[in-house]
Amino acid sequence: MVIRELLHGDCDEVSKVCMSSFMNSVAGTLSEQGIVTFKRIASGAALSERMTQDNLMLVAVINGRVAGYVELKQGQHIAMLFVAPQYQKQGVGRRLLSSLKSGVSNTKLTVHASTTSVSAYERYGFISVGDIAVSEGLVYQPMEININNFSE
């Protein structure tokens, strides 16, 4: 597995990985509005546009194919973390999170975890901070971790 920065040529493949994982494990818990919102956020064009912002965007590549994606906003917030269904529970997400360490601007790392991914984030060492919330139809649990406590 190779972890590297996202390239513009990766955006459509990353979008497909995100959508596949999302539809497999998250979409069934959301309203139509939430699904539409996610499709907009995860589109290849939206990913490409965010490459011009202050985001660290990494892909995990296995056998020449994108297996996972993580996006860190402003050095402190995980905006997206998705692993292709066929590569889940094989350490891809953990490796992507570990690779973010160099881009974290302080010791606290936050995420708005989908309710279906809370247990995965807890295994990484994240804790829930606050109540479940909704934004544009996306339901999430605010979570955070002291990056020094991340269990690799």
C-alpha cells in the first residue's frame, strides 16, 4: 500500500470510492437531502476544487487502484475518510489517519463522524464530544482525539 497526496487525475476514482462506501454503509441512515448533499461534496469536481484550498488530501493506493481517501481541513478537521468496501477492515483507514499526523496543526483532531462510523473512530481512539447533529441532511456525531493518543 502506498499513501500519497491526491492528484487531479485521481478525483473521479476517489469520488467513486467515496460514493461506493457511502452508499454501502451510510446512505441508508439518511434522508434524500443528506444523500444529495453527500453526492455534491464527493463529486470529482468538488474534490478537484478543494485541492486549491488549505486541505491535506491523501489517497491509499493498492495495486494501482485507489483503496481509500482522507481529507484534512485546515490542519485540524477530518472532512472525509472513506475506504473502498473491498479494502475495509484491512488497515487502510488506520494508515491514512496515521499519515495525517504531519499535517495536523495542533494536538486536537476533530471529525463529524457518520453514525455508522462512530465505532470505527472509537477504535482509533476518538471520543464523542457533544450531541448528534444534522447539517444539510447529513447526520453526524462530533468526535475528537488528541493526536498523540492515536493508536496506530
